[in-house]
Amino acid sequence: MFTRRGFLYQAALSSLMAGPRKAHHAAKAKHCIFLLMECGPSHIDTFDPKPKLTQLHMTKFQKERSRFEANMNTGERYYVRSPFEFRRAGKLGIEVNSLFENFAGVVDDCCFYRGLRAESVNHPTALYHLNTGNPFGGDPALGAWTTYGLGTPNENLPAFVVLPDVAYPQGGAANWSSGFLPPQYQGTPLRPEGAPVLDMTPPEGVTAGEQRANLDLLGMLNRGHRERHPDHAELAARIESYELAFRMQAEMPGVVELSKEAPKTLEMYGIGGPNQDADAFGRRCLLARRMVEAGVRFVQVIAMGWDSHDYIDKAHGARIRAIDKPMAALMTDLKRTGLLDQTLVVWAGEFGRSPDNGIRRGDAVWGRDHNATAMPVWLAGGGVKTGQIVGATDETGLQAVEAVHPLKDFHVTLLHLLGLNDNKLRYLHAGREKQLSQTGGEVIRPLLA
């Protein structure tokens, strides 16, 4: 006889295998591509220029201790201007770093949000907070909650896919964990180099029929064990993992084979071009489009290297050149295929950066400290009110001052855009109903169309 907990595990497993689930309310977005810029890109040097810093450049001031900045040293600090030029783009004339040569052409399809605030300036805790709603980690990721709420349109592919950079982000796989949800809701990371997925074909000499027979025997043994141990969530997930791996052999090879794309499309994403970083990020962006096209519910694409405490002109410059062409191509491609209307696209790092740097003073080497009170974010796709700027930061970019919201409200808004109500999307764990926002939040209405 099943316990209540065991029944919930069985129901969750059955619902995931049964395909898509009904949303809480009507929504245009059916999928999400989350472009995670790990290590904190500077809003001041990307999409939120501050002319005041040019006037204040190398001006000394007294720094007060703040829990929202990583450099806790008080004393003499110096404001530093942005080393980059900016250009106005789109119908609204939104100012973007001039290195965004390609992305400038798609800003009308985006909504730039300047009012978001994080709460941590430590990379792992800030990433956990952004990805899971809990700075201490251990809770389900946004992608896990999304697939728990909506299920999957394609049972032959993972519902939640992660496309890492050359290494995992700080905090590791906990950034896409299923937390206290059943394990089958965790993200599936693909390999950043070489074949994205290994062993996509049966071993030599083993036919599909033989493999199916082996899995049927294993499934029978596992089901007998599961009946004796209904609380064993890992076992239920393992059974589903074997079955999913078998089904993936039929469909995944075609999805990850980028050579099937037209040469013009590959070039548009920067694939095969001279910039190797752009090539790598372009491959992940194109793969994200193909995943969504094939029915994957949630895809997270990670780009590392934004922690520019010094030489920000070189460091941020290299990062912008790496993401510019692929990012613009992804937006153009989603729009061309009609997928943009049903795909929520999110671009964000775990926090922003400060308008000053008290570590190095020379004009050639300055960078910026971590800053949780202001951060760059843009959204696009179904349900988003595009071609606008929402919120504002102060004249130096130190903190958000208009349309200010915490991360939990941002999470609630993303779920809302996907047709999910955070207050209804709950899971019984440790004696209480839990949700992504932890304690509830409000939808950021100006972001909605």
C-alpha cells in the first residue's frame, strides 16, 4: 500500500510521462530560453550608460560599508567611467554598448528592465538565488518548477536542458537541481564540447529490439522493487531515465546535428567564424532554438567570464563580441520561424556591477566591483511588452530607483508569462507547501504586454 508521499512520487512520475499539463491561465509563452551571463555583467557598460560617471571619473569619495558589494573595504574609492562608446538603437533609441553591432538590430523585440535587485554579491549564493529562489541552494530551479507545472510536449527529449560553457557555473549542478521535487525534473546538461550527448546509438551488435527487451526486463525488476519501496523517489526517476534514454536515441541525434542547418544560418550565429568564443556560444544558441523547436520546455544557455574587477574594457569587450552575433541570430531565428511568440527569452546575470573600483586607479586597468542593487536584464517573446525600458537606476548606476522589485517578483513574473501562478504551483515538502518565490510575490505588470 502506498504512503501519501509515495503516491505523490508516483503521480509526479506519471504526469511527466503523460506529456503536457494544463497551465493555470492562458499564456502565449510555452517555452523558455534563459541566457545566463555568469559572474555579473555590468549594466553600466552594456545597456544602462551613465554619463555622470564621465564627469566623476577618478573622483575620490568615502565608501560606506554595504552588504550589497563584495569589496567590503571602507575608505577611499574612485568613480570610474565606462571605457565603451554607446549608440542609440531601435525606434525608441535605446542606448546599447556600440560593440553590440548585431544585437542593436533586434532591440525593438526586447524589453529592458532596470529595476531588478538581487540580495547577494557572492557568486554561488547569487546564482542559486537567481536560478532557484533560494540563496543557500538545494531548492528546485526555475526550469524544474516550469516542467513540474507544465510537463513536456515531447516525451522523447528531456523537458529541461542546460547548455553549459566550457565549465559549470559557480555552485555547479545545484543551479539546475530538482531540489525537493521528484528527481526527474532536474535539468539535463549537455556536453559543451564534442558530441552534446554520448552513446546515442546502441552498442555495436545490439539491435533496438534487443535493447527494448533488456529494458523491459529491467523495468519489471525495478517495478517490483518500487512496489516494496514506494517512497524511493530516486528509483522512480531512474526507471524514467532509462526509458527516456531509449526514446532519445530516436530523436536526439537529429536535434543536436547542427550541420543540417543552412550555411547562411550557421554564419548568422557566428558558427565557423574567426571568433572561437562566438562560435561556441553560437552553437549553444542555435541548439537552444532547435531544442525549443523539438518541444523542449526550458533551455538554459550559459556564458561565463563576466567578473571584470579589472581591465573591463578587454574583459567585457571580449564577452560582448562573443555573444553579440549569436544573441541577435537567436532572436532573428525565433522570429523567422514563428517561435518567438511562444518562447520567453530571458537575459540576466546574477547581479550587476558598481560605478566605482577602489582596488586599482589607473585608467588602463580599472574594473568594477559586484553590485546587487542594480543589474542588467532584458526579456523578449510571448507575453512581453517589447520595445521599451522599464525602471531606472540612479545617476551613477549604483542602485535601482524606479520600478524596483526583488528577485522573487521576477520569478513570479516569469512563471506568469508561462501560464503558471506561483501561489498555485506548490509542492508539499517537510510538512509545508513550498513554492519558487519562497513566501509569495507580485507580478511586475509593466513587463507584460
